Amino acid sequence: MSHDVRAVTVTLATSDAPPTSVPGSLTVFSPSRRMLRAGVVMLIFVGVAASLIPIPIVHLVGIPLALIVGMLVAFRTLRTVARLAQTHLACPKCGARNNVGGGLGYRTETGPVDRACESCRRPLELRFVPRET
């Protein structure tokens, strides 16, 4: 149950401007690590559902809702292949700072990942290119 931390160059590109790049750190999860992470997420939501049992009325909706949301988040966590450390890139078109990385992660370890600029809302493409260390 391990994960592999890789040095990458994070690139943010659009079709009508030169791309911007910064160095980054990408954590790639093994299948067993992904299963463990999804299991932990599901256990947390089961705990939330169990804590709602003694609350009148709320438990009627809260318990099934917590379990359904838990399954959805666990499924998304299971599909997560890699997670980028929090970093910032300038939009290739408007130059605004965009936060990338963190969160649950990405379904690919190379990209492309479609996203929009946080300022001008232009469609952008995020890629991870391995760096030689």
C-alpha cells in the first residue's frame, strides 16, 4: 500500500496563447492505496450517519443522505489516480492566478484535465509532464 511522489512540470494551456508552466509534485496512488482511501472515506460517512441516529426527525433524512453521499465520495476517491500538490499558475490568456491541485485528485496522472480560468472563465487544459531529477 504505497504511493509514488513524482516531480512534474504543471502546464496550463489554451488554444490561442502560449502555455504557462511551473514545477509541481504529483502523488500517484497504487490500487491498494486507492481502495484504502475509499474505505476510510466510507467509514467516516458511516460514522456521521451513526451519529445522527439519536436526533429525532433529522435521522429520517440525514442517515440515508449521509450514506448516499458517502458512497458517491468513496467512489470518486476510488477513481482518483493522482493528486497534485497545491500550486498556482497564471492563465495563459489573461494572466490571472489560478489555484490547481489539492482536493480529491485527478483521474489521470498525465492529463489533460479540462478546467476554466478562475478569472476570465476561458477553457484551459491542465497537463502534468514528468521532470528529470
